[in-house]
Amino acid sequence: VLDMAKSLGADGVEVAMSRQQGLSVSTRMGEVETVEFTNDGALGLTVYKEGRKGSASTADLSEAALAQTVQAAVNIAKYTSVDECSGLADKELLEMNPEDLDLYQHKELNTDDAIALAKTCEDSALAYDKNITNSDGASLDSFEGFKVYGNSHGQIVGYPSTRHSLSCMMIAADGDDMQRDYSYTVSREFDKLQSAKVVGLESAQATVARLNSHKLNTQKTPVMFRADVANSIFGHFIAAISGGNLYRNSSFLLDAIGEQVFSSHLNISERPHILRGLASSSFDAEGIATQDREFIVDGVLQSYLLTSYSARKLGLTSTGNAGGI
């Protein structure tokens, strides 16, 4: 695809391809609800020509379909506006020899075993308390696949990976009060998942704990956020330091590097090279080498999250945080 695009006169080309296969099962009230086998993939490319950009994608990987997709991207680029900030990532920032982070942990799993685990999870939850009156079901997913990225700077890199998860959601009632909550476990390694019984028990405990809640009087008091709630709060911070919001002047943290934005006990770090880590990768979606980075040190903002495009808009350098790979 890179060769095809270059032969049609593109100044720069980048191609990303992914493929995934796996099994997903779900049960509800002890009955099998779904059994799905996945085997799919796609290829997407972006071409740059004289400051213009065109993108196209295809799930058909035949030579004719690939040629048609490349031609479509080149044709689109003829009609887009010139943008001096668009283009491939700077070559000196690219990861040409990525580290193996051991993200592929294969697990042979047949349908019967997957169903049995989902049922065990749900049964554990249903047996926890008399207030557990219904179930939104339990699900087990096991997927493996690979991602490959290449560009006209001569970079072609990729890696295989796996992801396994088990989840359960329960419904509890006490009089007119009805609540639902869930629990889940996820890992690159199937054997590192929490046991099905534990996941079911935790989902039931979380659901029952929601019953008969009451409002507090207005007051100043320390608050401890549950992990899934805390995650959403930090999501707003991540949006505020993301390049797209910064160059559009739609962030309250514009020009805030070096400022105290959190309490002094808080630190936020990026560690993208953790072996078998769920979000680990040696390179980002633009092929740029990832690295350890400090975003908050003692409550003080140290860095933004920048892609090549947003970095150019701001007159800065990419931080290797383009998503998707």
C-alpha cells in the first residue's frame, strides 16, 4: 500500500492495519444469551500531498480493493484544504526497533469452558443476598490479534496482543428502591483474571451497597472516590491537557505548565513500557517512540499530551501520545 500511494505521487503516506479474532459469551439468569466468534480486520491509510490530506480504509484486503482504497485517499487529498501542520511525524521521533513488551499471552479456550465461567460468575452473585433479585448477566471475552503501522519514512512496526475479561452486573431491590452495579476483571493473561466467583461476589456486594442511600446535609468533608468514579474525574484533566483542546483555546489549562493544579500530594506518571500492561506500547499511533513521562509532580503540571499535529499548532514537540495503536 505504501508503494502504491507513492507511485501515485503522494509526498507522505502512513498505513495502519489490525486484525482480531476471539470468543465472547454471555449468560443471564443461568441461561446462555450470546455466543459470538470474531474474526475481522481492516486497513486504513492517510496520504499527504502538497499540504493536503486524504484518508480511506477497507476491510477487503484483495489487491484490487487495496488499489481502489489508495486511489480513493489520493483523490480525497485533491479536495482538502492545505494545512501546513499536517503530515507524518518527524522521522527522528519514530521508533524503528520497538521493544517486545510481551503483550501476547495466548489462551486456548473452548465455548463450553467460557460458558461455565460466565455461569459460575453469575451464580456466585445471585447467591450472595436475598436483595439480589435479578441479573443483567455475566460476560466473558477472550481476544487476540495484531496491529501494524508503517509510513513512507521507512518505518514498519507492529506487535501481537491479547486481552481477556470477565464481567457481571446485578440488580437488587428493597421495597421501592432498586439498584444495579457491576464488577469486572481484565488482563493480558487469562490466568491473571480474578476468579469467576470473586467477580460475581464483588458485583453483588457493590449492588446491595447502593440500596437505601440517603442525602447528606450540606457540609465540607473529605471525599474518597471509588476507582471507576476517580477515573472519570481524571478523564476531564486529560482532556484539558490534550493538544486538540489547547490549540483551539478550549482548555482551562492553557499556558499552565509549571502551575499548581492539584494538591501537592498528587503525582500522575505515564509508564508505557510495563510488561504485559493493558495500555503498554513502544510506539503511538503515529509511530513515535513512547517514553516514561511525568504529567503531575507534587500537584504541579509538567507536560501536555500532544500529537504531531497539535504540537505543530502550538510550536512544540509531540509527546508520543497519539491514540489508537
